[in-house]
Amino acid sequence: MYSVKDDLRDVGVQQFVKLPRIAVLGSQSAGKSSVLESIVGLDFLPRGDGLVTRRPLELRLNHQPEGTKPWAEFSQELKGQRFTNFKEVRDTIIALTDKVCGTTSNIVDDPIVLNVYSHTCPDLTLVDLPGITLIPIPGQPENIEQITRGMAERYVCDSRTIILCVVSANADMATQEGLRMARRIDPKGIRTVGVITKIDIMDRGTNAKRMIMNQEIQLRLGFVGVKNRSQEDIQNQISVKAAMEKEMAFFSSHPIYSTMPPGYLGCETLTTKMTRILFTHIRHNLPDIVNEIREKLKETEAELSDLGEPMPSSKGEKLHMVWAMITEFVQSYKNQISGKFDTKKRVQAPGISGQGPQQNQLSAGSKIKMQFYGLYAEFESFNATQEYSDMAIERAIAMHEGDQIPGFPSVDVLQYLISPQLDKLRDPALELIQDCYAQLEALASSIVERIFMRCPALRPEIMDIICQCLQRERDHTRELVEAVIDSEQNYMFVNDSDYKENRTSIVPSDD
């Protein structure tokens, strides 16, 4: 199961479907590299003071039968090279880091992929992340905290990633940046495993029992306490295996830790626990992963189907193919406007289709029709005379009294009063025309993108013609709306030949 997961990641499935893995999260110098070496059972990671991990390191561990000589491969950057000397592996990690990050303390989010094959390691995939750095040192950008936090969050925010949170026992747990981030991203602690390091250097008279027993900060997957190799052990070239024996002796002879139940202490316990957790996590997510892969496969097969047969070679065949594409575009466009069922209606139209499954979406015609229904909804209870007082109406009658018989107001009074109200209908109508134009253009773009997939050079030409047609219809419709509103204002004067030349102002005035 683990090797299949890594094979999927190698062929690029990780770009489209998130695969389960373990991300090692913690503050700078929390002991992450030492924990990883204990899990792998080999001494191969760069060590030193300050910031050492400057590129994410993706470790793909592959358990081998007992007696097999361990080896490692950098599957992406040094394909085909096998390393059996793990000092060379360390030097290569340093060289690959300097190649991308430079020789300063810069950090770059470009992972190194390292495959390790050994009988000492379990079948796991772990990502060693650069420690969260709060204060920049010379050679680092001023926003190093944002860079390291952002990089860590990009990995651990994935719900299929197990967070291996490394914290130091000689510091307050509540203030450690790695644990704070894990608690924020995974507040229920359902995919976070805590590792407590540096137990052996705690202040005299103190111990980490409450931390390890999940009694201070609770994680559903709990904590494991480990004793890493000290700097003196590393300088004396004590092997990982010998260090693990010293760790067991330390815990078994300690007055507090020796009384604790099994399953809480030691790198061996941590390895067993992580293997079990990752296996369960993969099994739990496998159905969703399979479904996602199937969906992506269907989408890819549909895109291949849209590509159709190979491109024709003769001029006549090319012309025939273009006409066939144009015919298909016209039919698909009509189907979207009319709401007719279209078996090829898969592509989402920006601004029209929205989100969600394509078959559950309204057609473009339905969307536009709904906008028409709501065009003058705000005027349904509108009273055209509510803005006029009796005095304003009397003034309008007086302004247009002329030679009319008293008690029979001129029709110009109505024209004077109603014209400003009719003008209010103009802007919503013109805005609706522009919205419809934008939606129809977006719909056309999405259909052209699908149908003319094989002819990318034709797409801008086709869209230019379509936009010209839509713009012409839009402008013509605007003229019609303007003419209709003007005709509504003038309908009482269509037989008055002198009206257009001598009509009075239709703008109400208090003067």
C-alpha cells in the first residue's frame, strides 16, 4: 500500500489528488532531524547549530528484509544514482540545498525527494519541514517568519496529512510555535501526534510525565517521549542503534519514566505508532482517493474525446472540420440559451454556470430570464405621484394652462409630471442589457474553449467575431430601449407635428 502511494506521487497524482503522508512540524532546533534519524535508524541528515533544514525533505522509507545493505536514491534530482554511503547522502542533501537556496540561510519551498531502502526503517512517507523561525539572521529575509509559517501551513493544512509535532520538553508547551500551529489547524487533534524531545536535559527535579500522558495539552493521538542523541553523542559518532539502546536504558532506570505504562516512551514506540496511524489513515481515505482518481480520469477521457480524430492534412478537410466545429458551437450555444438538454454541457461558463455539478446547474437562458423577472421588482409598489405635492401639481397645471378651458388641464401637465418617473426605468434596463451581454460573452468563451480545443490559434479569431456580433446586438437593443422609453414619454404627442420642435422642459423645477 505504501509503495503504491509513492508510485502515485511519482507520476504526479499528488498535483491533482492529495495523498496521505506525515509532515514533521516544529520550531527551529526542536530536534526534528534527530527524531527522523531515529525512525529511519540511520545517520544521514545534516546537523549543526541554527537553521539546518532549508528545503523540505520528503523521505520515502521502504522496509527491506533483514541483511539487506541499506541504500538511498534522490528520485527526482539525481535519477539513477544509488548511494550506499550515507555520509555521501548527507553531503548530497547539503549540496542540493545550497544549489537552490544558496550558501546563506535562505529558505526555499522546493522539496528534496529521498528514497531510503533499509531493514532499519518502516514503510512511511515523511516530510521534514524547515523549523518555524521567528527572528531573521544574516542572510535571511526580514519576513522569514511568514515564509516558514506559510510553508509549514501549506503542508499541514491538507486533511490527509498526519502532523508529527515535535516539541522540546525543556520549554513551555503552550508557547511552542509548532504545537500552536497544529492546534489551530487541527483543533480537535484528530490527526496530530506529539513528540516530546530533550527529556534528558530538563531542569533537575522536573519531568515530562504530564506532557507525555496527554494531561497538559490533549491530542487524540497522544504524545510519545523520546531521548535523542546529544551533540556529544554525534561528535563521538555513536550510531543510531547504540543511541536507541542508551535511550531504553535511560527510561528503564529513571525513577519516574520507568513506572509509566508501555506505549508512551522511546523511538521504537514512536515508529510503531506512526506506522499504525498512517496505515489506518490510508485505509480510511482510500475510498475517497479512488473516487477522486476516477473523477479525474473521466474528465481526462472526456477531454481526449473532445480532441477527436487527428488533425486533417488537406485544405478541404481542414475547412470541413472548422465548419463542423462552428456548427457544433452554434448548436451548443442555442441549447444553452433555450435550456435544451445537451449531452456535451460539461464546461462551466464563468459568471453563468456557477459552482457544483454541471448537470444540476441552470442554463444560460434560465439565468438571464430570471434577471428579466426581477428587472423592475423594486417598482412593483411604486407610486408615481408620491414625489409630488399638491402644490407641485398645481404649479405644473399653471405652467401649462395656456389657452385651455378652465378645469380641463393640458396633456402637457401629465407629460411634465410623468417624464422624470419614466426616466427611472432607463438605467435598470440598460444595466440589464450590459449584464446579459457579459453573460452571453462568457458562455460563448467557455463553449469555444471546449470545441476549438484542437485549434488554439482559431479561438481568439472566433471569439473576436462572436464579440462583434454580440456588441452589435447589444448596441441595437440599447437603441430600442431608449426609443421605447422616449416613445412612452411622447405617445400622447405622436400626432402633434410641432411638438418635437417646441416642447417644454420635462424636468420638474421648484422655480
